[in-house]
Amino acid sequence: MAEPQQPTAVRGSGEGGGGQFRNAVGGVLCAFALLLIGVLAFSIRLFSVIKYESVIHEFDPYFNYRVTQVSLISAERSSAASIFCQRMESFSQKKRKKNGVYEFWNWFDDRTWYPLGRAIGGTVYPGLTLTAGTLWWLLNSLNIPLSVETVCVFTAPIFSANASWATYLLTKEAKGPGAGLMAATILAMVPSYISRSVAGSYDNEAVAIFALIFTFYLYVKTLNTGSLFYATLNALSYFYMVCSWGGYTFIINLIPMHVLLCIVTGRYSSRLYIAYAPLVVLGTLLAALVPVVGFNSVLTSEHFASFLVFIILHVVALVYYIKGLLTPRLFKVAMTFVIKVGLAFCYAVAVILVSLVASSPTKGWSGRSLSLLDPTYASKYIPLIASVSEHQPPTWPSYFMGINVLAFLVPSGIIACFFPLSDASSFLVLYLVTSVYFSGVMVRLMLVLAPAACILSGIALSEAFKVLIRSMKFQRPSSDDDSSTEGDEVSSVPANSMKNQSKTSVKSETVTKEKPSKKNRKMDQDPEGSSPVGPTREQKLLVLPCGPSFVGIMSLIVLCGFYVVHCVWAAAEVYSEPQIVHTYRSPYGLHVFDDFREAYAWLRHNTEVDDKVASWWDYGYQTTAMANRTVIVDNNTWNDTHIATVGTAMSSPEKEAWEIYNSLDVKYVLVVFGGLVGHRSDDINKFLSMVRIGGGVFPNIKEEDYLRDGIYRVDAHGTPKMLNCLIFVETDGTGFDRARGYEIGKKHFKLTHFEEVFTTHNWMVRIYKLKPQKNRVRGKLKLKSRSKTSSTLKSGGKTNPWQ
Amino acid sequence: MAPAPPRHLLLLLPLLLLAAAPAGADDLVAELQSLRARSPSGVIHLTDTSVTRFLSAPASRRPYSVLLFFDAAALHSKPDLHLPQLRTEFALLAASFHDRNPGSGDLFFADIEFAESQHSFHQFGVNSLPHVRLIRPEHSTLAGSEQMDQSHFGRLADSMAEFVESRTGLEVGPIVRPPLLSRNQIILLGILFLISIPFAIKRVIEGETLLHDRRVWMAGALFVYFFSVSGGMYGIIRHTPMFLTDRSDPDKLVFFYQGSGMQLGAEGFAVGFLYTLVGLMIAGVTHLLVKVESLQTQRFAMMAVIAIGWWAVRKVIFLDNWKTGYSIHTFWPSSWRIWNHPH
């Protein structure tokens, strides 16, 4: 990039009204391109709707959907079966909305974690729910009657379009609109982001990535302009991010890091102060308003970095202020004095901070954050976190799957950001480096890396295209070939004089390109911000030979083409499956397994409203949302003991399991078996984690009892304990297990304490009912010992003793 | 021939004496306690003789339990056995137990070395390592003592402590691990750090540190990128080796592992290098090559870059398809069926 004065001079001499026209056309084209990018981002995520149907995906989204339903009152009674909706029917439309939000804030959910329940309002990030709710309310007040479910399904694609626009803005701040458009296009279809934002994937990340990029954009914008207006917007955007996702801690650590970096490398400016100080003050206050964060925003170590940098920034600001007031000599004297006094103070503060932090057992950090700083932490101390597949470290194919050819382009983008290094481009590099490190620790954070990789690849591609196309457009005179042998110093002079004609037009082009960044630079009084390349560069026409440039352009286009093919393929084939409906392609055609919804519908229509259903925690959210029945555990795994109880029941023999379930008032047990249709992630597959979690709390459950020679199997070689436990008994049936590829070890059971009440079409879900009476009258001793439980049973048959 | 018997006899004498005049239970405990006091970690080193003396004695005179660690110096070099690591963890366990129960006579920690005491290894029936046994007073024969299960090595000293607590009913307490740096070292480092702060600040203000050199930052950023995309963190967390040896042919080395769930160190760095190489080449063309004056050089370098770039990208795509088993294909309108992939 050029020094500020030079382009103005060139523009003054060369360009007139034509430039304005070009700018206007460019602006219209740019807007049109952005519109298309938005359409692309939205439509590439519709494969799930086209291939399957408009349905909410997986597990967590069902919970979010249910929360949204409660926070709103759906107009259609049919779709919103939640009893909470029915309660508030009498309110008027507007009042309903308001009331819904308050109701949601204080909502205690008694349909889950029976008998404990869960206070939803204080334990969820409300951003997504409120966003979709507002969207629905807006559409309804415009007389567009959409169901809540439809709005929820399409929230993620809508916000992907927003995210690509935000990417355009952020990249434009750093490297101009060309790079911005490129980055936005790439982000619109990056697979790693698609994986979390296909239509139906109604999860926090769907809106959070937009909030993340937009917050970064506003920060960089403030940094470039020094405007307090953008600083305030930045704090609000940060607030939205805090509302949406726990990943907001990434922002509140990355921005301080960047501020610190700027200070250390001597790039302090008043703009930096304006960009950072309001964010910390306003942002922290706003963050504390979100119930799930609350006082954590000042008490946990994740946020301490921002406060420390806040203090440092003030000290530095003071130093710069005094430096402006005093003469250099006086300043030096004052500096030595202040440093001595100041350091003593700083030491004291540091000691207090360290002792405060050290007094908490995890040093104030949550396990997940710690495992990011020390990658081996989780695998050593927190098996529960380490066991989740999202928390595994990724291998190199994961990067190729997630960001594809961007992996090749990013290094070039990093280097482009250093020529020249501005506040904005240094922020982008820092964002990339931190996110790529974190993604290396946890595959889940590939999602945070994706925007950074897109931005830097966009910059790299845009720079490469700029150079190559310039080379094809303007060629050096052929005499250059001869003079080139004489060396740089000699050749540059004659070459210059000959190229005057083309030089001016090239420059005018660079001028238009660099206009926005130049405008931002007006406020910049910092000499460091200037370009590292000297004026000599301005004198030369930097071009490459024409032929190879053409080949280069074609190669890059092929590379981009491959990226598009990969992204479309990934969106269509890998990430679009809703996980609630499964498909299977056989030579005879497509088979659809809709067993889950079949089972939930059965529960909903054939059981009492207050019946309790036990299943492994994976199916908790779905059961509450779709069957509207109370569950014992669900996907919000906040209570280990409760999960361990269910795990123990599942891994115990029938009789013990019956006793455990009966003590929890359970009436139905839902198990998932994929053996018949070859569905791999069923309860047999998850069984070892049930044993492990159960054994973690109840020592009588031992993992070794279920393993034959350290290998887990349910065929004829399975251990007797394995072949007798409840989960096995209940999933049994077919003879040959297609998911694991062998014959089941034990067949033909006679259940004594449970009875099968429903099995879905493909045997994927089987529902069992606890038998109430049979073992009550067998011998006096037993009767005596079990009189207590049977009394609960009697009453539990029709009405719930807990109510 | 002649002088040999007396020497044997001499060696056997103490044994005979011990067997003939059995010491009382209190004596044995006191002796073990003194042995323990002499050992720095609190782990008593046993030999064939002392095993006979302390462990083969009838239960009535053996009111204590012994946790015995079977060690073999010859196998310390085998990395997959983790013997040295387990041995230090065992010492930690012993030290933690003694901190909790000073002067306890109920449980002793001991180790035994294969080369010195082969006889005892036979007596216990130990033929594979790592092996830890708990000999409780009620165990009448050595072979009847209880073996610590493999799963109890899993979390090192902590899980061993659980085993001991569950079997003996004695409390081990929290495992006290020595900090990486001793207290004095930490204080010294802290003071050095505090002293260096003013100098560092001065340097930073003057703007002449390494931090002000953007090339350092650039190299650092590129290195972090290279390391992460090559799955280096995976190698650190999972302790995967750089390469494996082929099972069927020990001379052949396996550098690439098929299956996306796992990767070897070398393959990650190879692909990470290709990722970074292409990016660096593009950057080289856009930022360096344009400044070169000679057209010939430019032409040649660009052709080289394009050729290497094509090769590298194709290689990575090929490796990825091979490793993951995915086949990426395009979607054409159905009216163009002729070229369509059958799927």
C-alpha cells in the first residue's frame, strides 16, 4: 500500500469525473455480488430440506426449539404441544410475546431431570432463542404466517448469509473490497461452517459465528476510524455474542491480546484506546446481564486478561499523554521516577491477583478453557470432556475436510497481511493464529478457524489475482529483457522512462482500490502505519510474464473450482443428514428409517402426560420436545450422579434395573438398537460409556466385567454379565447384528420385570414398560422387604407420587 | 572344588539361621521400618533372601501387607512398557502413603529386580511386566497374593492408590507430586522475572526488540499454522509415533496410516508441509517474484511454482481420498445424465 500523500497526488493529476462513475458502477456491482453471495450462502444450506424435509436436526436443536416454543406462544396449537403454551393462551398477541420472554426467564422445567428439574432461564444462552422468536414475531406481524418450526429451521441459513456479509465488511476494513468479496464468497460455502449451519441445525453456533465476525468487524472499524459510535456498536454486538454462545470468551481474550500486541510493538494510538476501553466497560456490564454468565464476567479467569490489558492500556495512554506534555529530557526523568513507583504498585497488584487466582482449585479457569491452554490437560484429568468426539484433536484430513483448499492459501494470506502491516491486518493474523492453534487442540473449534481461514484466503486470492491480471493487462516493453541482465540499479532508470504511459493507469487503479483504507488512515497519526516498501516500488511496474500469468490464473480458477465442488459435495452428502431420519441406499433404492419419530409419536399418543420415560441421555431432548414426556436425564449433562444412575440401571440385570427405575418413578424405558438396519450409533455402541459413567459413581459396576480380554463384544463370546444386562436384553431380537457384523450371543429371552409395549418398524427404537405387580407376592420375606416399593407402585400406577 | 562348599555354606548360613530361629512379628516390622527409613523414597528393595524372610513367613508373624513392584532393569529401555515411569509413580504412591501414615507398620512398599531375584519371580509366578502384587497377611502362599489389574496402572499413582485403599482399607490420601521446580527455584525465577521487567519495558519503549521485527512475527505465525494443520497437537495429545513398522515385514516402515481417525507424526508433517509450501509459493510469486527484473527468471520460476503447486495439491487430494475413503463428486443437472456419475 502506498503512503497517503502519493496516491492523492496521482489522482489529482490523472483522474476526473470518470473515477466517480467507475466508483458508482463498482458500488452497484459490489452490492449485486453481495446479494448473490447471500443467496449462495442461504441456498447451499438447503440440501437437508430438499433431500429430507424441513425438520429440526439432531439433539440439541430440539431443546432450543422447545425453549423457543415456550418463550413464544405459537399461534397454531397443533404444532406447539407444550403445555406451557396452553397455559398462556388467554393473553393478547403483544402481551403474549412480552409475557413469553419473562416466562422464559423464570422458567423451571419439570419435564426433565426428574425429579430434580432444571431452571432453564438461568442455564441457557438466550441469544438464539430470542433471535428466532423475534424473527417469527416480525414475520407474523407482517402477516406472514410461518410456524415456529419453519422459522427455527431456516434461522441458521439466514444467519450464514449475514455472516458472509459481515466477513465482507471485516476483510474490506483490512484489505479493500476486492479481498472482501472474495472472502465473503469463500465463507458462504466453507464446509466447516456449513456443518453447523445447515437448514434445521438450530444451534447456538448458527447465530454465534455471525456475531463473532460482526464483533470483530466493529472492533477493526473502530480501530480504523476511532469513532465512539462504532465502539458502542461493538459493545452491543459483543453483548449479542455473549447472549448467543459460550465461545464469547474467545473474543474477550483475542481483542485484549491484539491490544497488547499493538502496545508492545509500539502501535499505540488514541484509536486503540477508543476501540478497547468502551468495549471492556460496556461489554462487561452488558455481559453480566445475561443470567447464564452473570458475575462470571468479572469473577472467572477467562475474563481477567481483558481487565489486565485495560489497566496496561491506561498506563500506556498516560505515558503517551505525559510524553506529549513534557520535553524529551524532562520526560526521561519523569519516566524513571514513574517506572519505579509504578512498578512497586504493579507488583502489589500482581501478588494480590496471583494469590486470588491460585486460591481457586482450577486456578479460576474452567476445564474446557484449561484444556485449550494445556492440550494434554483434558486427557489427563477430565475424561468426560476428553471422551466427547467433538473435543478430540483433529488430524490433517479434518482440515482438508473442514477448510479444503483454503489450507493451501492461508500461508499466502498471512504473508500478504504483513505487506503492509496495519492494525487491521495484524488483527486478522492474530485471529488466524490463535484459532488455528485452538482448532488443533479441539476439532470443534474448527468452526472458529473457518472465518479466519476464509478471510486470509480471500486476501491471498485477491492479491494473487491482482498481480496476475495486472501482468496480463500491462506488459513491460520487450527491451526490458535486454536491460534485465545488467542488474537492478542500472535497469530501473531507463525502464521507468519508457513505461510512463502504462504506469499512470496502473496507479489510478491502485488508487481506487485503496480508497477506503486511505480514508481510514486519515486519522492515523502513527508513523508506524506507513508502508514498509519505499518509494522505489512506486517507480516500477510490477508485472510478471504474460503466458505464465495466464496459466497461473487458470490454475487458481481450477483450484477455486475444486473448492466449490468439494463444498457442494460436503453440504449435500456429509452434513445434510438430520440424524432424526436416516436413509440407506441399497441396490433396490432408497430406504428411509423414520423410527425415532415413530417411537416419540407413540409415546405421545399412548402414554399418560405425566409418565416418566428413561433412556440414555442422548435421547432426552428429543423425548421432551417430540413426545412431551418427562425424562430422567437429557443432553444437558449437568448431573453426573443422575446419569450414572441411569447408566447403572442399563448395565444391571433385569431385576436390579427394575428396582432402580421404579425408585425413579419410571414407567417406560426407551432403547435404541441398530442391529437390524445397521445403524451404528445405537445403545449397544454407547454401552461402554454407560458402564464407565455408571462405574464412576457406583463402584459395583466394573468395566472389566463387560469386556472379554479387553474387547467389547456382544456375540457368543460376550461375558455373561454383558449378556444379562438390561440394555442387552432389551435390544435383543434379530439374531444377526448388522451394525457390528456378527451373530448376537444370546437370543430368546423371557422378560420378567419388563414388557415390550412398542417396537418401531425397523426395530430401531424399542419401548418397554415396567411390569408393576408380578414379583410382589412371592414369599413373605420378599414381600416384607419390598413392601415399601410396592406401595409407591400402587399409587404410581395412575397418579404420580411426586406431584 | 574343595573351597567351594564352605563359601556356599557361608552364604546359606544367614538363611538357615533365619529359618531356624524365626524372628518375632514385631522384629520383622521394626526391621522393615528401618529398611524403609534408609530408602529415600520409602520403597524397600527386596531380594530373594529378604522375600523369604519377610514374605514367606507364616501369616501369624506377618501382620503387615506388602505392595510389591516387579521391576526389570533390562526392560527399562522398552518404551511401551513404561516401567521407569510406573516405578517413579510407585515411589510417589509410597511417599504419599508415608506422609499420610507416618511410621505405619501395616503396609510396606517394596520393589524387586528380575536379574537379582529370578527365584522370587518364579515363586510369584510373574512372567510379564509391568506387574504389581499386594501380599496381605491372609495370603498363605506367595503365588496366592493378589495381582494389581492393568486398569489400575491407567491413571498411574492415583489409580494405584484406589487399589490399595479398596484392598487394604488403609487411607493413602492425596498423591503428593513434587512440583516441577522446587520452591526456591520458583522464588529465584520470580525475582529474576520481576527484575527484568523494567529493562524489558525500557527496551520495548525504545522499540528495538525482536518483537519489533515483523519477520519474527511472520515466521512465528507461519510456524503455528504449519504445526496445527499438520495435526501436531494430535501427536502431542495422543503420543502417536512418527512412523510404525510393518507387522508382516519388520524392515518396512509405515508412514501413512489409512483411516481418518488416526494419523502418524510423519504423515501429518508431510501434508502440513505441502499445505504450507503451496501458500508460500503463491506468496512468493505475488510479493517477491514481481520485483525480479529478469523476465527469464520470472518465467522459469512461475512455471516451476505452477508445476509444483499442481503436484502438491493433487498429492494432498489423492492422499485425503485414500485415507478417508471419501469420493468427492460433482452434481450435474439430471438432463446431462450421460456424464453423470452413477450414484
